[in-house]
Amino acid sequence: MLFAIGLAACTTLNPPAPPVTVAPPAATPPAKPAEGPKELLRPTTFAALPGWDKDDLREALPAFLASCEVLAKKPEWKEPCTVASDVNAKDAKAVRLFFESFFVPHQVLNPDGSDNGLVTGYYEPLLRGSRKRGGRYQTPLHRTPDDLLAIDLASVYPDLKGMRLRGRLIGGKVVPYFTRAEMAQSNVLAGKEMLWVDDPIEAFFLQVQGSGRVQLADTKEVVRVAYADQNGHPYKSIGRYLVDKGEMTLEQASAQSIKAWVIAHPSRLQELLNANPSYVFFKEEKLTDPNKGPKGSLGVPLTPQRSIAVDAQFVPLGVPVFLATTHPGKDIPLQRLVVAQDTGGAIRNPVRADYFWGFGPEAGEKAGRMRQRGMMWLLLPRLGRNADSVNTRAQ
């Protein structure tokens, strides 16, 4: 799946599909929106993209090549992906020529015709933990429980492709799975503890991010914990909860301010966490390359500051996107080519992006304060492009 956790749900990395609440299906599938994704795209030129000529596109090429592991299987992407692998990645002019020759930018619009939307940030945190409970390590990270059902609805309603129903089976009926509060008040997850960490609020933020790393105290090993599944309940912002309770203002709401509030009100921690019924389950992965980010919904590793999460209903995963926004809490332009490689529970609407800052405290600081306005342009393949002429011009 943002890490402007104060106001919206952060991306949960690599979810198999957006969760839906358990409810009997309607007699007929829901109607399609009046405006489909194609009607929300406006072809334009690279000259119209603010800051396009200043971006070092060499930094975006590795992210695009990662996407090509998936995109190259589609006919319209085969040629661009093949040529991209032969471009001199160190030659700024050659990389720029590649993107400008093989793609046409299309500005993304919202259904109401507006051209800007919310841009938040997320990152990969580092927690301290242990494989055994004891001492300071009292907060569990859980594996997916055996009784959690995930039902693919596409077989019945093709329009719901990618949507899954999550719940549990009681007496032959599918009912909603337990909420966060219900799990906290019971023992339903006993035996599903994967790791134990030393900070419950950091464990909560890990669920919001969807993926992270844990340094184990006993072995000193650093392992990656990746998104495995979710309980099917919608994300609700604990930052919004504090704002609604009058504990802080809208402008103050951020990950940092929430942590400070928890320190000042330790007895209300569970009350705060229970305001979000959503709960994320994890799986452990080996950290083979510390320089690579976790895998996003596309199934490829995220590239720090060159990958974003999007609403896949409107922005196809794997596609290059030129993002024009500003740095967290500032008016300094942040204009660069990124790649749509992830999704998230709170990433809804066409002009909506969650910017992946990378790993560690500095990335977390920036992600936690990012709540900017921005515009987006998709780079879609240019039909009839002659690769030989591009290669000749690049020499």
C-alpha cells in the first residue's frame, strides 16, 4: 500500500488485491463508471511537462527495466522493453532519446476534469525484534491465520477482477473476519506469531507501510517482512481519529506527531490502534540485496524515489509516470519520471500517488511529512515507432 498517516492509509506493499468487505453479492455486477480510464487521459507533449528537461532520466531507467519483466509479455510493450535493455544506461542523451522516441505523455485527469490530486509518501522501516517473546519484545507480527478466506470474485463478476472477498466460515456462511479490536481482545491469533518486536506503534506503522525489515536481537540478522494478506476491513486513519477527537489539528497530523501523542498518552494506545479495524499479516523473506526495495504489487522490487503506488483502476501497473509535485512540507519542486509499481488501500482516484522514499529513518522522516498536491502524466507506447531509427540517432 502514503505515509502521511495522519490523514490517509498508507500503501500496503504487494497486496494480492484490494480488500472488500464481506457482503452478499448484488443480483447484477456494479455498473462501470461513466468515464473509463481512457477518457481520463489527455495526450500532450514532453515540452508541456514541468521539469521534464531537468530530470536525470538515467535514474528512472532501472525502475522501468524492472517493470519490463512483466510488461514485455504484452505486445505493445515488447519493442520498448527490448530497446530499453540495449540503451546505454550511462548516457543521459541516449536515455532521454529513448523515452521521448518510444512514448507519448498523457496527462491524467480526475472524473470531474481536475488535473491535480494528493501525493503522499511511504517507506520501508527498520524495527528491532526477536524470534522469541521476552524482555522488551512483546508485540507480535502475525502470519496469515488458517481460517482467513480470500475469495476471488472475478469468476462470478468479471468487472470485479482483482477484487477479493475476505472473511471466515461459520456454519456454512462467510462472515466478516475479526477486526483489529476483536483480535486484541481475544486469542484468535495464538500460534501465528512470526516475530516479536519492541514497539507496538512501530508495529502498527509497519502494517500501514505493508513491508519492512526487522533486526533480530538474538542472531543480529536483518530479515524482511513482506505483506501476506489483510483481514478484509477497510483502513481508517488513526490520524483522522485524533483530529476528530480534538487531540490535534489537521495541519499537525503526521506520523511524527502521532508518535509523540502516544508517548504522552500511553494508556490510550490500544484505543487509538483499534480506531483502524484493518489488520495486516506478514511473511518472512530473506534480504538478498539490501539496496533493493521490497516487491510491490507488480511483483518487482521497488526503486527508491523512482517507484510509486497508484490506483490500478486508472493507472496500469508497470507504466512510466511523470510526477510533478513538491518536496514534503515545502514548495520546492519534485518533478521526475517514476514507475507505477505498487498499489494501496488508500490510493484511490486517477490523480493519486504514493511516493516510495526508500529504506531507513531519513526516508521515514520524509514519507511521514509528505502530503502534497501533484499532477501526473502516463508515458504510453508510441505506435509505429521504428527502433532502428532511434538507435541510429542515439549513436
